[in-house]
Amino acid sequence: MRKVLVLALMAVLLVASVAMAAPAKIEAELNVITPVAKFVSDAALEGFVKWAKAKYGIDVKVSNTSKGTQVAAGMIREWGVNPQADIIWGGETVVYDGLAADGFLIKHEAPLALLDKIPTSMGAPKPLPLKDPKGYWTGTALEPYGIVYNEGLLVRRLRLTAPKTWDDILSNPKMKGQIAQCTPDNSSSSHATYEVILQRLGEAKGWEWLAKMGAYTGQFVARSKDVPSVVAKAEYAIGFAVPSYMAFEEFLNGYDIKYVAPEGCYVTPEPIAVIKNCKNPNAAKAFIEYLLTEEGQRLFIDRGLFPIMPEMKVEGPAGSTAELAVQFYGGRRSYFEGKVENTYDNILADGRYDAVNKYFRDNIFAKIEELKKKY
């Protein structure tokens, strides 16, 4: 009798485990709003469509709306209970913390087998979170926000030294008018890098440094993507706070540009989250799962981003796009090897997010002509 009961219990557990392992049904549509360039996001969505067909047997119709992180977050807040997208993806993590705290996100429920491969944080002396312990967002890939420069214009024509640090871009008066940047209230990469400067130097010296950079700026462009674009075309010599893969895309297009990730630069984990009350929550969660698979991580590697899984590196056959990326980034293959300096404090940045944007608007952007005379 005992043997029969044991066998019966085992059968029940087996059925339960199979039921739990069976994939949930997903919707046949997915809408993403993201600052991630189409060079990466379109390829990710195309890969997801094939993956979803193989795993779920469903043809998913996908759409991709390109918006800066802050603009996207603002739209989500305006949509309220009727969001027009399922996923927000990319940018500065504090934006996601704010959306979660205000009730605009739901938990992504990514498989623990994949999430456990992502370290909790990275960098020192301030550990930078790579996933939300509450489960509202997770990182997908690593990407530094650094400096891009046009070697032909900067080095050969202007005869200036290529920058290695943030301070180098303001080291010579010949740099005046040669910097392109996006305003921090339009770009999370710019905002995060403003915080890097402020936290590295302190508020007084930091704002003075940023004011001088404002005076040296030839153009405040509309989007992060526009910064490497105008530098690639030699309209300006230097681009500030550039997402690495956006610069790499221009490099692949044949432009004479190089990239520098200064010590202490912000490295985004390209966070992703599911929007509350979205129309396709299961498809959204499946998309997140796909990005964390080996296939999804390889897709990032082949487009010049760094994997968020320490077990993977940027590598490929000789002459491959992955190996070109390694060359472009000065030999780096992983952000989990060697020292990664991080002074960016998430809590501090989150607490003064709007204040930083307002200070920039009132004291730099609105007074740019005065600053140009001063510096």
C-alpha cells in the first residue's frame, strides 16, 4: 500500500512539474518603446519573432517606437491605465526605479535560471545595480557612455591630442565649438554622464565643469543617436556621453571615428521592464527571456554591446563584427574582467533627477551666450 501511495505521489509531482515547465501562451503582438538604436532593437525583435515561433508556435507581430528614455518614461506616465506599448527598454536605471515606485511597471518574471547568471551589481567603489532586487526590471547588456571623436578632424586637421579622460575634452581652447552633446533632459546617457561629472567633482566644481563644456559646445542635438552621427560626418570633432554601440554603428558604416570609455564612465545594463496594464504582458515577458538567452546575448555581442552574463565575452571569428568591436573598444571583451571604476550613486541620482535637469536648463542652456563669453 505504501509503495502504491509513493508511486501515486511521484506521478502527481511529475505531472505538476511538467505543467509548470510548459510554456505559457503568449499574445501574437509586442510593442516596444526604446532609445536603443534600431541597429540593435530591430535585430532583437526579428530574432524574437523566430524564437517565439519555435518555442510557442505563434507568429508575433512586433513594432518598435524609437524614443529617448526620458521621453518614453513621460509617455508611459501620460498613458496611465491605457499604455500604447508593452515594453520599455534601455537607458538609465533610475528612470525604471521611478516608474516602478510610481506603479507603472509590473514584475518581469524572467526565469531564475537566467536571472541568476546576472550579477547583482558591478564596479567599485559604488556598486552599480545590474538588476532590480524587487523584480521590476533587469539588465540585458552592458554599454558604456563615453567619448567619440573624429580622428581626421581632431588629430589631423586641428592637430589636437585624442582624449583619454573627461577633462581632456576641455583641455585646449581649440576645442571651443567642437563638442556635440544632447541635453540631459532629453537623453538618459547624457543625464547619467552629467551625474558622473557632478559626483566625481562635487556639485560646485561639477557644474562649473559642465558650464564650461556648454560654452565649448557647438550644438545641442535632439537625440543621443545624433551625437555620434554629427561627429562621424566631421561636423564636430568630439561627442560627449555617447552610447558605445551607437558610435560603433557609425564605425561599421566606414566613418573615421574612435571611441573612449573614460575611467568612471556610466555603464548602463540596458534595463528592460514590462509596462503595467499593457495589452501583451506574456509576449513582453517572453521577449525579456529571449534577450537573456545565449542567443539573445550573442545578438548583442555581434552588434558591439557587452554581454551581461560574466560567462560570455565579446569574441568571434577573425574579421567578424564582434572582433571589430573589440578593436574599436581598445581590446576590451568583458566588463567583468579587470577593474571597473564606478562613482555613480543610484540613490543620489534618483533623488535629484529633475533638479539636475532644471539646473542645466536654467543655468547652462538659458545662459549659453554668457558662458561662451566667460570661457
